[in-house]
Amino acid sequence: MFGDLFEEDFSFISNNHCGKGKKSKPRDSEPPAPRDFTNLSGIKNQGGTCYLNSLLQTLLFTPEFRGNALFSLGPEELGILDDSSKPDAKVRIIPLQLQRLFAQLLLLDQQAASTTDLTDSFGWNSNEEMRQHDVQELNRILFSALETSLVGTSGHDLINRLYHGIVVNQIVCKECKNISERQEDFLDLTVAVKGVAGLEEALWNMYVEEEYFENDNLYRCGACDKLVEASKSAKLRKLPPFLTISLLRFNFDFEKCERYKETSCYTFPIQINLRPFCEQTEMDDSEYMYELFSVIIHKGGCYGGHYHVYIRDVDELGNWHLQEEEDRLIEDKALRDTENAKEGESPLAVLKGILSEEESKQIPVDQLGQKLLEKKGASWNKKYRKEYGALRKYLQNHPQIFQFSPDENKVGLKEKHKLLFQSDSQVQGLQSRPQKNDVQWNSEKKPTRQWDSSAGCHWFDLNDSKVQPIKEKDIEKQFQGKESAYMLFYRKTQLKRPPEARGNPRYQIPEHLLNEMNAANTELQKKRAECDSANHGIDLHLHLSSCYEFNNGALHPSLTWKESVVDLTIDRRKTLGDLRQSVFQVFAIINEFKHFRDMILSIAKPLPAGLHLYEILGGDELTLDGIGLADGADIFVWNGKEVGGTKVMTGPDHEPVVINVLHLAEYNEGGKGQHFTESQHVFSCSTKLGDLRRALAPSGGIILKNGSGPDKEAKNWEVFLEEDMKETIKSVGLTDGCSVLILDSHDQSFVNVSSGNLTAFTYDISWLQVKNFCRTEDEEKHVKITATVETVMSDIRMKAIQEFQLEEELANDSCLRPVSGNGKLLSPVPEDYTVKEAELKMGSLLGLCRGKAPTSTQLFLYFIVGSDQNTSPEMEIVVEETASVKE
């Protein structure tokens, strides 16, 4: 509907306008932020509605529009929004939504209100309509929409009464003095900027200077019925209570064929006398006097930018003080309070004193409360909360002194307040008690002016969601440049406000809207309390010692885990003493501990082996946040010595570790591959490897470590050497879930002792190795023969002959003999035996040798000839079991 009105160029917006909150992306479930110290509400930008926001704020701060006109229309004329869906109900949605928005801006405790419902009521969500009008028409379109919706009500002439004026254009014939005139109605005056020094010059050019028809440019007079000399002029015939002026900042360069923004200096006065520009001039000066009360400012170029508005707070609804003035008032009041103080101490001075002593620029808010407790012997809640409210809120109400970090978790003094307080007497000497609602703006000095004088009204910069005070002279900064005035709003100085309207945002608001806002504020407070509790609440899991027993190196619940744990939610800003009291109340452990201070609270952690205890929590005056108590922490409640009569070792040096212990089985029953016997054992992480070996392999052996968990590939196993036996489980890197392999003496053939690594061993070995001893030149050659525990030895031998590509005659003259760890050929394996029956382990090395294997009725024997066993060669023989020794 409005051309490029919604095409905002956000590059012109400073970082300050982006908003700095505790969270950069607040969740939808979180309530809106409360108003800041100005006590005025901004308006959210829907993505391109900054100009609309500026115009709406101007209307809001036009008291006669807001109260005398809009709020005077009741439900009997406008209907109610709840009936808008009923087919026969006549509901005037636009003024109702505008009433509701204004009520929210005045009374709802939120940083910024939303205009979504209002813009929906205007039908301004259509892309087709948004392309039909220029940005400067929004003011007229808004008024037109409002007028249309108020037809048939007592507010039908609302816009006309407040904003309607008349301009009369006259042409005077020089000969017959006949006057030809034409009236024009206006809601706003559009004045030139280019080539004009300021507003008064522009008005002079429009309404004082005359245009002459002469020489070749004559005027045809109707009375004379001929071309004559004449003069043309325009005057203001009727002045409205509120005068709206649009500045023609945007022009078109016909030579370059492009739009441009006029950024030259253009002055406009705070007060203006319109008598010189009016048709009737005989009235008193007060009838022509106007005072500026709103300036809409455009920041950017002609193809985009941002709008915000400077507004004079006619009804003094906001709290106004600039930094330096606020500081001066605070210090003046502190000195006065020093003289009059009879008892007590100012929290402002005490907090400033504490922060001034800090070396760091900022400290956590909770730590500030702790330091206050240490300095004064009483907490903030006990000493000051009743009179001054919560500590964080008190700090936020004094932004001229205290400065928060971006996340609002830390606070410090602003530079000019970093004084070093030397003594308590000096601290006591700087007292400053805030007024009602903890707000000190508009405080001590009573204005010397009368209420209806404009001198006491202050200006604010309303920039979408952000509102801040400004000085009147700041308006001069908007006379020129990329950020300059775009629309001016003047009000008649004759318009006086009743005393009861001063500082009273509830003035003239209908009862039903007051009730709605009261209910909404109650709900907001409830949500903020819930959100505050959720943001600062931590869930703790409490374990009572009487529900536990100590065995196998760790604490284990006597009942189920669920039955042994009690959950407690507590505010992290509370102290350890508060937690101790809460624990005592939860368990009511009167019989177990004489007094709740006798009980010990220890940090616990569920480990795979069970529950283990760490440091004892101490310092009842410290906050839970200060001692680092995290959400979800486990707390063990006990006497600090033993559980169930067993002494419990605590701390990281005694953490229990679950180790997976593996042994090689003799064979795998019914399956393929090497089989493990597997068991889990718990050891303290301070246990030495030597003690672990004695516990797991009492008859000796070696230990191998696998740091890769369940992966049992041979390349991941590493042997612990003898010098490692003095190391602890923790120091060698054994943690929960690590596997160790215990090998006895006959298993150690799988280990390469020189490298310390496991060689021919995997979790799933499904083969046997065969070495060729039939040919000398092939003795180093090995082959792997796939097998299972049920494979017959004769099949393995034939596959080996084929792999070695040996002569077929070996099929009837060869056998398989196991090879020991030192390379000795052992007794041949019977041909009809399976791998399991031969008691061979998968991965074992066999030798293919000449000669036949003994049958099931034969014996294989070794013998030597001579008496010297060391020098005599060892020989072999196969005999029948029934043979005699002589044979």
C-alpha cells in the first residue's frame, strides 16, 4: 500500500538499536522484557513498520486525540472485539484495536508493544496494496481509515476537529478589484526544503509572497471579461488544534533521472507564530501560537532507511533524566541525606563502596550480595528487600551508577562513580533513598514553572522498541544530513492539560481496558516469576546414606535407584545454608543427625561402578551459584565418615574403575573363532598394576591392555611390562570400559615379546597356520587354512598340500604336527581328529612333515641314544600301544 515505506535499510541503524538482552534470541515462551527506567513503552518493528510506529507514538502522545477523542468512544458505539466473529454484530475493529494498543502502551509493563492486530485490522498485509501508495501518504491513509470506521458514532468528526484546516487561494483583479477565491481543505501542509533556509521562510513563500500576472502573462477576469493584471496569493483561513507539516525531503533530478534526498540545513522553531500566514489577523496572539511536540526523523537515503521520532511528553508520563543530570541529582540528594540520616545506611552507598574496592571492573551479582553479607553481617533480603525490592531490580533502577555486562550476570560501577570508599562513616555519608517504585528520575527539585507551561515538558527519542531521554537542543541535530527531520507536528499553545492528567497514564482510559491491562500485568508478573525461577532454578538429586551400602568399591542403593533418590529444585541464588535447611526438611532426619548442621553434604557422581563421593560442600553463607553447584548435581547426605559401618574413601584419587577382564578359553564350544571368558572387575583408580595382576592371575602371566574398548583386534593390544607393575590403574590410562587380557604361560606364544604387541590373535580367528617342513627351501613359507573347531585334521592337511603345490604322493606320506613356542615339533595329530578333539586353539601353528601320523592305537615317542641328554640327538618312533618295552 505504501510504496517503499517498508523497504528499510537497516545498515543505517546503529548497534544500539538492535537491542541487547540477556539472550540474543529469546524463546517465544519467555515473557516480554519490562519497561526500562523511562517507564515508556516502545513498539516492536514488524520488519518494516518503523514509520508507522513513529506515527502511532505521535498520536499516543497527543493527549487530546488519545483521551478526549479516542478513549471517549465506548463499547456501546464501537462494539467489542470478542463479537467480531459474529455475523450480525457491528464491531468497529480499527478504533477498538487502536484503543487497545494505546492502553498497552500506557499501562502494560513491557518494553515494547506489538502492532500486528492493528495492521491486520487495516488490511495492511496485502503485497498488492503495498505497491499502490507513496510513503508520505500514510498519515492521510491512517486518518481516512479511522474516519471511515467511525462513521455513525460520536467520534465521526474526530480527525476533522483536531487536524482539519483550510487554505484559501485568492486572485485579485487590478482593474475591478474583483476577488476570485478557492478553498482547499488540508490535514497536513507540505512545504519545500530545496532552496529554503527553514520552515518560516517556506511558509512566507507560500502564504505571504504574491504571484503577479502581468506583461505576457495576464489573467482573464470574469467580471471584466478580459485579460487583466492580477495578483495571486494563499492564506491560512482556518487553523486546526494540531498542525502537521510534511517536509519535501525527497525530490527527483530530471537531468540524472533519479530520486535524491535533500539533506541541506532546514531549520524549524520550537514555537511559531502563524499570524503572518493567516487570512484573519485581528485575534489575540495566543490564537496563532503553536509549539512543536513531535518530529519524525528519517535516517538514510531516498531508496531506504529508518524512521524514529522525537516526542515532547506533554502529560509527563515518562521518567526523564540524562546521565550527567541524574548523577548530579543523586550526589546532591546523597549529601542532603547525610545531614538528615538518623539511622540505617543507604544501600546505594554501601553497594558503591563495595564495587569501588573491587580490582576487576565487574563482578557477578550473586557475589555482590555475598560481599554485602560479609560487610554488613546481614543479607540484602533481610536488610533492604522490604523497602527497596530485589537486589538485581535495585541495580537496574540505577543505570546512571551501575553498569551490567551484556548477559546481565555481572555488574560494576560506571567510570565516574569508581570512588575508593575509605571507611564505613564515608559510606554512611552518601545516602540516597529512592522514591516510590525505586525510581529517582523527577525527584527532588520542584519545577518553578506552572503545570500548563511548556517549560517543564521533556523530550524522548522513541525508536521502535527503544526509548531514551534527549535534550530539546538535540532537535537541532536533525536540521540537516542523512538523518534529518521528515515530519513536524505542532500543537496550539492554548491547549491546556488538567492537573489530574499529569503523570497519570490511566487518565481517561475506559474501565474495561483498565481491567484488561490489570489482568494482563498480573499474568506478566506471574510469567516473569516463573521464568525467573526457571532460569535460576537447579534440580538436585539427593541421596541419603541410610538407603545405600558400600560394596565392590562403590556405593549402591539398597532399594531401586528411583526409590533411593529424592529430587529437589532450588534457586541457585540461595545459600548453602538454605540448601542444608531444605534437605533437612525433605528427609526430616531428626533421628539420624542431632542437628541439621551435623550432616555432611558431599558432591556425588554416578559412575559405571556405582556412586562415588567427592568434595564436601562447605561455607553456608555462600550461594549455590558461587560454589559452582550445577543443575542436575547429585548430593550425598551422610556423616562424612562411613556408610553402613564401612569407611568410604572419597575424592578423584579413589574413583572406582570397571575393567573388562578377558581370558582365552581352551576352545570354543560349538562355534568358530577363538573364545573368551569375559568378566568385569572393579578396582580403585589408585590400585597398582602389580596388585591387579595378583588379583586376576595369581599364578603369574602377562597383562595386555586394549584402549579401544570392545575392539579386540590384535594391533590394539599392548603388553604391560614388568616395570609397569608399580604404576597405578589411573596413571597407565585404564578407564571405565577398558579391556585387559590375561595370558598364562602357554598363551604367551601369541605375544611378540620384543615389540610388546599381540601378534597372531583376533577376536574371531577362524583359521590355523601351517608351515612346510617337507622341503627345505620352503621352510619359511606359511599358509592359513580356514577351519572351524569341527574341521577334520586330514582335510586341513590336504588343503595345505594344495596351497603349497606339493607332489600328490605326499598325500599318503605326510602329517600335521603342532609347533611349540620355541619352535619344537610336537607329536603328530591323528588324521581323524577334529580341531576340537586335537585340543588346538584357533590361530595355532602346525608343521606339515613327512611320515604318517599315528593311528588311534599307536603311540608317538621321543628317545635318545647314549647317556648324555644334552649332546645326544633326539629321535622319534611310532609304536603300537600293545607293544612291549623290548619290542
